[in-house]
Amino acid sequence: MNKVIAILLSAVLMAGCTGERKETTASQEPPHLEKRGGVTQLIVQGQPWLVLGCELGNSTSSSRAYLAPYWQKLKDAGVNTVLAVVSWEQTEPAEGQFDFTVVDNLLEDARRNNMKLALLWFGSWKNGITSYTPTWVKRDTRRFPLAQTPDGKQLPILTTLGDETCKADAKAFAAMMAHLKKVDAQQQTVVMIQMENEVGLHGHPRDYCPLAEAAYKDQVPKALTDWLSAHRDSLLPETRKAWEAGGCKTEGTWQEVFSPADRAAEIFMAWHYASYMDRITEAGKQEYELPTFVNAWIVQPEDTRPGNYPSGGPQAQNHDIWRAAAPHIDILSPDIYLNDFPRQLALYARSGNPVFIPESRSGQNGAANAAYAIGAEGAIGYSPFGFERNCDDDVNATFRSFYLKAGRIAPLILSAQADGRIGAAWLKGSEPTRVKDTILLADVRIVCELISSGMRNGGAPQLTGGTYAPDAIGYVIAIRQEDESYLFLGSNVRITFLPADGKGIVGLAKVTEGDYDEQGQWVEGRWLNGDEIQLRYDLLYAVDEGFSGQGLNFGRPEPSFQRVELFRY
């Protein structure tokens, strides 16, 4: 061998042995979002992560001592991800002087309890109001101008047109993200970032400060009209309606391009809130790129116009505008406290928007919400607000059970989400259209019904059909497993099966109850048969309707698992 070639070959081999050739493995990539099948999942250290969250009360994380007693309680309740506030006022008390003690404390305590974090950056706005800015920002309204009413009264809300404000917020956020990369890039304790909180203008559809007045009378930015034109065929109906009402113009003032007036004002505010927040997000991602989301104060039934709810926020009707103005923001999330959870959630799952619920309820209602979001909409996760304060109360017993059980089958859930082998039902006695639901998996229609009482054909007592208690809430997650059996996690629900093609009858070959241990291994319990699965004795009527008369019975508020093998005859 030529001596020179031998030397070169030796050098190459040595480089490989000493690690000079560097490649980024999946586990070394920072947390990120990834499309898997028909859903978007959060990937942490190379593996999908299901967020079983708790959003702490707004002030809880500001004091390490105050938060300390809650960590173990949350862990015992099945929480694996804590959503915690990091405020601008606490991290930059004097301009240019940063203190990230609160971040470091959260990291240390979360790691000690084997939990992940999503940090909520409370900067310019919280619930649409400016209250978490440093004192030096609050006192200088000339440099950091406020929004105004039509008669010139100042609101306690920073205007979206304040360039100096945006720069200062972005600088502080970028500093926090740079620090986070330095202290957490390897451990990946922080998996997501929320930008601000429930932004939007209170009181009026738009801001009337001098900067906003000039911008509203100016031309709609070409970047927005170009985006609308490029996405004309896929616009949300709310966007299309406002644009078409103005004649689909690509030039003109806000009032000329969009209609009616309140909607034009709302779109104006949405563009400026989203643009402002995108600048801050981009600055942070240049330091450390993590998935980012914003949360919406959703429209309430009593609201009659923008401003009754924070105008211009990431509400469902504004998603196109936010996508056009804020490409660095990954998820537009809803905070849902209304009773019609499935309908509200569907509005935020449109146009490929990844599903994540940062604020909602706990209790039995919250368990049903979480199950539906994860199973029916492929959600990244769910988080009740202020859960640390009552996580060990009796009212949350069934919610704790759901979190603990869902956590033990998280790999099964995530795999089924990616493969399209999962579904869910959300049932409520006070909602007449939601006492029954159907899940379609493969060639089987899974008919889910809220537990009820009453009589069926001929007066025979049955376990299905009848009346429903108004306060009854039920849910189920259904997973078609790789061996073609089905796994159910349910509460207050009874389940029957129909063939999707309408041919023949689906019978129950084998039904077992059981649980999953802390290692995620199935521990089999009773084999169920007889009274435990015979839901109907009016067999002639049942057969005429295509049912076998047998099914699954989840008759307790406490959630439980059942596995079933099916056959046809």
C-alpha cells in the first residue's frame, strides 16, 4: 500500500474512533413537532410525548417555596408535564439586567420529580391586559405606548403598534431562550413554549391610539393579500366571507378590503397581534428552537362583537390571519371552559392546526375532555388550569385515575394516533345530541351510549336506552391493537358493535378486564361473560337492529380498561 494512502486511511479511522465525525442523533435533536400519519406529535429525545399536563395558577411558579408542596401531589395525580409561568417582570427587573432564577428553580424541581415543563412567557399581555411587564416598562408610556378607546382614553393594554415595546419584549424573551439552551438543551426538560396569554383587545373591535389610527387608514399589507390569494381555495369560511364581502380586493384600506366594519377591525387587530408576537417568537427561536403555541380566549355565547372577547386574538375565526402573519408560531390553541367541548375543539383542528389544549377543566368533565381530545382529535395533550390547588380533592378522583391510566398506555395511544387506530366518544346527559356517539375503526362501528335507565320494547328492562341524568358524563378511548383486538378505557358508558358494511352481526369472542402496571404491561383480571356483557335481552329486536345483544359495560365513574376480541356471524 502506498505510504501516503496508508497515513490518510489511518487518520480517517482514528477520526471515527475518537468521535471527530459528529452526527445529530434523534435523541439529541431539541423537542420538536413532527407529522406522523394524520396527526402532529411532540417529539422529545427522539420519542413522541403525550402531555398529561397541569397549568399552574398564574402566580404559583413565581415562588419556589409556594410551589414546593405541589410537585408530589401532581406526580401522584398522573401529571407528567407542568405548564408554568415565567414573567418578563421577574426575569428583567431592570432594563438589560436579567435574572433567570425562576427558570433554574423550575428546571431543578421538575427534573427531581421526573416531569417535563412547558414555559408560559408572560410578557406584553396576559388575558389581553398588560400586567406582567417590568416596572420600567409600565412607567414609560411614551416609549411603550398604550392602546386607546375611540375617545382617546388610555387602556391598561400595550398597543400592538409599539415598535420599541416589541423590541424590548423580544430581547427579554430571546435572552431567556438563550439561557434555556445553555442549561437544558441536553436534558430537554422544557418541551414547549407558550407565547404571551390570551391576547387581544378588550372593549372595542380595534385600537384607536394614533399609531393604530394611521395604520388602519393605510393600505392592507401586501403580505396579507398575497397570502390570501395564494390560499384562496383553502381559506376558512370566516376569512372567505369577510374577504368576499369586500370584493376579494388585493389593494385598499382595511375597511375597503374586509367587511363588515367590526370584522375588518378584528382582522386588523389579528394581523398586528400575530405580527408582533411572531417577531418575539422568531427572536427566541434564533437562540433555541422549541415548539411554540399561543392560546385563545374563545368566543362566548353571550358575545355580540369583537371586544366582548379579546379582539384579534388567535380565535378560530382568525386562524388564517395568524398563519399569514406568524409563521414561527406552531400551534393556535383554545382555552375551553364551555360545555360543548367537541364542537369548540373541532374549530381549532381545522386546516391542519395541531391540537393542544393548554387550559380546560379537571374533574369528570375534564377526564371526558382529555379522552376525547387525545382519542378523537389526535391531541398532543391536555391541561386543566390551576389543577395543583385541588388535584388531591375527592372531586378529582376520577380525573386522577384517568391521567394515571392514560399515562401507563401513552406509548399505545401515541402509536395508535400515528396509525389511525384510535377513536373516542364524549357523552353528556345535558346535551341531547351527545348521549350517543359512534367510533369507526377498521370494519367495525363502535356504538357508545351514556349509561341510562328506562324500559325498552315490550317493557323489558334493559341496560341501554331510556332517560339520562343531566349531570351524567361519560367517555371512552378505543384503540384497535395490532393483533386486531380492541382496547377500551372508559367511564359511564356502554358499548355495542355493528359491522361497518352492514353485513352480518358482530359478536364478542372474548372480553377481559384488567389494568396496566407502572411498566405499561397488561395485567389480566376477570374474563367477562354472562350478565357482565349481556346488555340486551330483547334479542329479536336487537338482531333486527343488527346487534348481538352483548357489549361492554363501564358502569362506574372510576375509569377502567377492557379488552375484547370480536367475530362475525
